[in-house]
Amino acid sequence: MAQQAPDREKALQLAIAQIEKNHGRGSVMRLGDEVRQPISVIPTGSIALDVALGIGGLPRGRVIEIYGPESSGKTTVALHAVANAQAAGGIAAFIDAEHALDPEYAKSLGVDTDSLLVSQPDTGEQALEIADMLVRSGALDILVIDSVAALVPRAEIEGEMGYSHVGLQARLMSQALRKITGALNS
């Protein structure tokens, strides 16, 4: 038999009090109790996309993956966001795992290529270590990694042709995203 409403509320309050005692105030809250802060965004450069995202652009302090077929404009959208972040006085970094960044094209989209931090790493591990260090610095407004598909694990680069490297990239990405997301939230 279900508890009576007052008993359930009392049980909930006791549980919340214990959680807050163990983990600190604010560990559990009712979503409607707090005034929501507006989300800071970086415009994508596409009004239609900014509207479709519902908040006017890409949310700051979050990991965002732009997914699509080859040559569908993913890098162009990322470079527009970089240009918009820079135009607002922000610092941007671009990890060019594909080794394909065209500085003239970036400049034509409004990117300040003189101040853009660029890295062209040799391995996926190197790319993600650089990304982690840049994020942990707390100085960046936007970091682009182009692209996830080009983040090839060191073992695959150094290994024999035909050797199976099943799951290496997935494990690499999983670990890196946990670290980077943790750094963004601290």
C-alpha cells in the first residue's frame, strides 16, 4: 500500500536533508525552486541554426559535437563560431587533427588567424592531451577539434597494417570526454 502524501513528503525531506549533510547544500534541488540563469552562447553564424538550437547559439562551457556527412559544412560552422567568439573578445583554439585547416578560408569567414591558437597533433592521444590542457587553463572561450574521425590512436598509427584495433578510438574518446567535461564543470 502506498504511503500517505504527508508521510511521503516527510520521507523525501529526510532523504534530502541526509543527502545535503553528506554531499553539501544544493546536491539535490527542485528544478522550479531556483531562478534559471540565462545560458551564455556563441552564435554559430547561421541565424536559422541559432534559432533551431533554441538558445541563440552554441552554449558556452559544454562539449558539442557537430555531426554530418563529409563536406557538409561542419568545419565551416565551427569556424563561424570561432569568428564570433573572437569578435566578442574571446580566445579560440583549433586542434587540426585532419591537418587540413585553410588559413585563407578561415580568414574569409572572419577568423582572426593571427590570434587563433592552432595545433596539428600526430596522434589522437596528443590531440586530446592538448585539448585537456587548454580547457584546464580556463582561458579559452571556444575549442574546436577537427575532427573526431581523425583522432587516430597511437597504437593504430604505430601498429601493423591489417592488425585489428577494435574499440581503441572509442576508449580514447570516452576517457578524454570524461576528463574534459570534468574540467569544464569545475
